[in-house]
Amino acid sequence: MKNGIVIWNVLLTLLGGYLLFSQLGKKGGDSTSRKTINDTVSLNKPFRIAYFEMDSIEAHFDMVKDVKSEIEGKEKEYSNGLSQLDMTYRKKIQEYQQKQSTMTQADYERAQMELKQLEDVLKGRKQDMDQQYQEFVTRRNLSLKKKIEEFIAEYNKGREYAYIVANDPGVFYYKDTLYDITPDVIKGLNEKYKKEKQ
């Protein structure tokens, strides 16, 4: 009798589990069929990942070279501006040092106030220059990143990779060179950039 009850409980549990899973499977199937797929990769195709070497892109993509030279030019401009601010402050100090022997106490206090005001003005200018330089670098790097992303999206239309990743040294421990698309990316980016530049 006890064995019959145990067998009956096991059968009921299995039947209940089967019905539960079959109902959940139907609900999940309905929601999957209603879901729209915006990407080019469909659910029935194999999962594929490609990569490109970021250091190769940095070395061979013409836009990277142009952006680097623009940033270097901006950096020189920034350095020259800082040097001019520093020279302005030093000249004012030298000017007061030369007059030091003939200065009264009131002149000395006025000179200290003027130097403090000049220092504050120069600090404000330096902060503005710092901010402008950083914004310029960020803007140029983001435009470069956007160009690469746009090209990769275009490149992937017929290839149907699930992911295309940039390989930076030390990030991946293994990569199959069969999926290295670096030469295609460099060639395509440079061709597109030359057309846009004209």
C-alpha cells in the first residue's frame, strides 16, 4: 500500500512538472515569435565573433594620423599659451623687484594685491585653456570612434557576425586568426575616409 502511494505521488509530480514546463514553453514561444529582430543576425544562424587589432588601426588608419597631428598642434598651442601666461606673471614680478628699493609700504601692498589679482586671472585663463584642450581631444577621439563604429556596422551587413570587437593587447588570451578582420577594416576605413576628405 505504501509503495502504491509513493508511486502515485511520483507519477502525479512528474505529470504536474510536465504540464508546467509545457505551458511555460508555449508562453515563451509566443513571446519569442512576437519579438522583432532588428540586427542582421538571426536566431537560427551560428554565433560568430570577429575582431580587429586596435593598435593596427591606430597605426594604419589615415584619420587616426590626422587626428593625432591635430591634437599635437592643439597641444603646442596649449603649451605656448601656458608659457605666455607664465611669462606675463614673471615679467610683473621682475618689474616689482626692480622697483622694490624705491617702493613705499603702500606701493608694496598694492603690488602684492596686483600680483594676487594677476595670479587669479592667469589661473582662470589656464583652467579655460585646460578645459578647451580636453574638450577638443575628447571631441576628436569620439568622432574617430564613431567613424570606426559606423564602418563596422556597414561592414557587418553581409557577414552576420554577432560581435565585432577591438582587440587591445592584454585583453584576450586566445584568438583564432581566422576571424581577424583587421586588414579589411583598415582598407575600408581608409577608402571611406579618403572619399569624405575630398
